[in-house]
Amino acid sequence: MTSTPHVSPRVTRTVPPPFAAELTGTLSVHAQYVLHGNIRDDYVVRDELDDGGRRLRAVCLEDLLWEPLQRYGYKALLRYDTVAGFKVARCAEGLDMNTLLQRNARRVPGRSDESDDSQAARVFESFSRGWAGERPGPPQDNPRYEDYQQPVHAALLVDHASRIPAQVNQLSEDERTFFLRCLKAAEEARPFDRAKSGRALFNPVIWLADGERDLPAWMVTSSVRVRSIGVPMPDLGQRRRMAGLLAERAGVTATTPGLDVGPLVKGAVREHPTDEDIERFARSASGLSLRAMRESMRLARARRLPFADMEQAVRIYELGVSRNPWTGGAVADSIRTGEDSIKGRVLGQEKAVAQTLDVLKRAALGLSGAQASSASVHRPRGVLFFAGPTGTGKTELAKAVATTLFGSEDACLRFDMSEFSAPHSADRLVGAPPGYVGFEAGGELTRAVREDPFRVVLFDEIDKADKGVLDKFLQVLEDGRLTDGQGVTTYFSECVLIFTSNLGVHGPSGPDGRPLASSPVRDRLPETPEERADFEQEILGNVRLHFEHTLKRPELLNRLGGNIVVFQYIDEPTAHRIFKGQLDNIVAHMERQGGLRLRVLPEAQKVLTDECARDLRSGGRGIGMKLETHLINPLARGVFDLGVNLTPGTVVTVSRVTVQRDGGVELVLDASPGEPLTERKTAW
């Protein structure tokens, strides 16, 4: 008994991505196309089989276009770029396209000065005519002579088209002539009959550009024969299909054509990824191309990461670093040990500190946005909006957070948003568009985060920023990434973003963002728990009004959610503690810088304390300003009056402070020799 040989199912129909279907479906009316966007990716196509089954494949752009072109009767697919010139990418058997191209690309005799652009345009013109009557062939009496006079059915890919013009808005004479000849070739081209389909189709010139505006607008838009088609980034469904294809290669040595994921590391075993593994991989690759997903798997193979850990491979691919303080419990341990330190640095703001620590603990556990059904994996680890009076510790708390999470205040990247109040100032953050001043430098924000993605990014006084800047923050809060003027994407998935503002402290804002003139001046600061609770609700209400009515950006407020932290005015006991801390800083600084030991007697200390705590509206910053005018300035004057022969170790005593009616301050100082310092200091 003989066995029936196995017959592989036959492909009855291939379903390509929409952009490819749009191109191949309009070949009867368009002679040239501009494909722009995600043009250097892998693309998943679906084959429908004669047995009723379906099969997915990943193909490159050449294969994606060549397969349907072959079915329509095209004989060759050519490529051109300004470096390699013309070459044959795909060709039907028996057709010598290389000889034809070499003959066509020769310089015209007697025109040795013909430019490369002119030479290329001449080939484009011949190509559009199908080289009808131009092919080298047998003499006229040969029976095959007529075959060589017929047009060649071919398609031409113009690669790196964005790099052809040096400046698309300022074309040179040769560039302008080149594009004009290409446009004329599109207008003068005629479709050729295809025996297979019975349709008349053009020989298409397909420009591959990064952006639609990278080619002259007059060439793209002025002719009905030229069609612009955008190639989008893959959506979640496409990423799922690609993740499924890559899952089939997990632990497999052989590589599928068009799906090269690199060699298998010695000792690896066949894996069996689950649907959950595939889904996590697809969601973690949000914003990436399918080719980047394939490269992420190549990276995972090289690092011996199993398919179940493809999220980690994607993160390494995006950020370029394998070190991650957020994983392994390092940040959680830092928060536990640094909690008391934060409370000690920011005084009188117990509730604000507690809310901030809650957000940090949530971030350390990876629970930020966990309530959403499809939370973006690229969103920042944590987002905080500090609102409240000036001088209450908002900036100090941001620095304390950076020290706790990443070990140093240097990890706090601060932007004073009052510097970004002018229109188009967002360009400083993310980089100027091509052709504008500062384009090559890139953006201050995006460049700094790419250099070190593990940061606390502080946007101080955000209410002073231009509305265009706020739109950028909406994108960061929603997608967790920004693309700068050079097209480079920066990810904020490992950052903590902190915004500060004194919005609402002086009442609701008017249309210009300033407090309404009718807002009453607060005659006394909130002191009781009830008054503080009312003050917090007043601030929250005014902040909401500002975003919804003044800025007309309610969606930005929604992204902040419940992460608005209200700071209270400091009370008198807190002011005394802040005063004592700042006085200790002055004492330490004098000894460190000049070797002098400062002592302030209790009577003088009481006068300074009363003066510094007299008005608490300016908070700790106001206390520092009072200390500068009531102690540091007269102290510097008095030390100079005592003479320049003060030796290191000298004790300078402030025994009395007198505040005069005109606001001047007089100190009674005394200098006495003290014990020599262990370490020699520079003398005054």
C-alpha cells in the first residue's frame, strides 16, 4: 500500500498592510508615489490557504511590494540612491536588467559635465517609458525584434529620498531641475497594458522618504499623477501578530527567512511562550517598530533572557542600559531608609510628605496606573504636582526625592519654567524643527533624559510656561515619550516628574493667568486643622479652575489625577525650627570657608527669631532673606571692622542685635582667640 504524498496548502490570497494595498490598488492612475513614515520596518502579511487555514509572515518592504507586483505582470524591481546609484533588487528570470541599466546610466557623449542629478533624471524618464525602443536587441529582420521594442514592466524604489535635497526649502539649481524633470516624467508617463490582468498600469517611481515634507511640496501636491501615502507605526494588533511570530522562534536554532533573530546561545532550550507572554511583549513594545521588536528578541538571545522576560529586553533596547534601580528592591530599600531623612528636610508639611512617599512607594512596586485596563508601559514611574505658597519646601522636597531614589541631588534635573514663557520656547525642551536655529543641538530635556533616564525631572513654577510647552507635557504624561526635532524618541518610563506651582494661593486666575483683582487678600493664615483643610480644598479648586477655564486644558489636569499635593503655610514652631537649621548652616559655612567660629548668644538669637518669624507668608525662603539682611550682611561688615588679622579658630560672638526704626541692623560683636583648628583653614 502506497502512502499519499503530503501536499502543502496553496496560498489563494495574501492580505498586505493597508498602505501597500493602497499603492498596488492605484497603479492604474498614479505614476509616482511618496511613501513616508515607517518605511524601514518589517511588515506582517496574512496568507489565506486553499485548505481554509491562515498563515502569518513577516516580510521586508521589497518583498511586500514585489509579491503583488509580480502577480500584476511586473518583471523587475529596481532601487536607486545617490550613493550606490541604480541596481536591480528583484528580476524575472531571463531579463537582463543590469545591462539595460548600465547602458541607460552612461553619460551622454559630448556632455562630460553632466551632473549626477541630470544623469539620474534621464534614467527616470526612460524608466517611465519602459525603455520602449531603447533596449539593445537583435536586428529588425530577427523575429524577436518586436519583443525588444515593447516596454519593460518594472517598478523603481528611490531610497533615502529625504537625503537628495540638501535643504528642501532652498533647492540648488541642479536639484530644482532634477525634481522638475521627475515631475514632468510623471505627467508624461503612460500606463502599459498587462497581459495577465488586462489592466493598463504605470511603471511606478516610489520615493521612500522619512517625512512627507522632505521632498519639494510642489512636486508632491501639484500633480494628480503623484500620490502621497503615509506608513504608520504598528498598532497593538500588528505588534501582537509579530510577537506571536517571534514566540515561535523562542529557543529555536533555525531562523525563518525575513525573521532573523540572531544565533541561539549555547545551552538554550526550546521555549513554549504563553499567550500572556506574547501579550506582555506586544504591550511593552508600544511605540516601537516591528523591526525593533525583532531586534529586541535578538538582544534577549544574546543576554540569555527567556521570552517571558521580553519586557526587560525591550526596556534595555529603548534605554540602552541594563541597570535598573527600580527593580530588585533597590529603590524600595532606599525609600525605607530615606523616609526619615525626607521628613527631616521638609518641615511642617507632614501630609504633603506622606502623599509624596505614597506615590514613591507605588512607583517602586510598579503599581503606577495599575487600575487602568491597558496602562502604558512607557508612562513615567511617578508624577507629582506640588501646589502651595512660596517657601514651603516644594523644591526642597523634590531634591530630597532625587536623593532618596537615586542617591544624589544631581539626579534632580530642574527647569525654571519662567524661562519658557515665550511662544515656541518648547523648542528648547525638545529641539527646534529642521531648518530652524538650534536644530542640531537637540532639546535640553530630551538630551538630558537620554543621557541618564533615571532622574527626577523638576518643572519649577509650571504655571509660568507657555501653553505650547504644556501640550508637550500632555504627551509625556500620556505616552511617556517625546520625539525631538531630529526624530529621536526619548522615553520617560524610568523618571519621576514633579511640577511645582503657587497656583490658587491668591485666589482663582483670570483669563491672562493672573489672580483676579477681586480676590481678597488673606488677613490671617490658616492655623487650625479645619482652616488648613479648607485652605487645601480652596487650592485644589483654584488649580482646577486654572486648568479648565484659564488654560482650557482639562485633559492635562486629568492626567495628574490625584497626584496634586498641597503645601500649607508654615506655622510659628516650624519657622523656629527652620530658623535654627539655617543659623546652623551659617555657623558651619563660616568655619568651613574662613576658619572662624560663630557664636550667637540667646538674647541675640531671640531678636533674630522674632524678626524672621514675624511674617510667615514667604515661608522658609522669607526666613533666609531675613537672616541675610539681619545677620549675614551686618556680620560681614562687623568682621571686616574687627580687622584682617583674625586667625583660624577665632571665636566671633554676636551678643546683641538691634533693629533700628529705618530697618537698619546693628550687631555687637566680640572676637576672642579660640582653640586652633585641627585642619588649617585660610585666614580672613
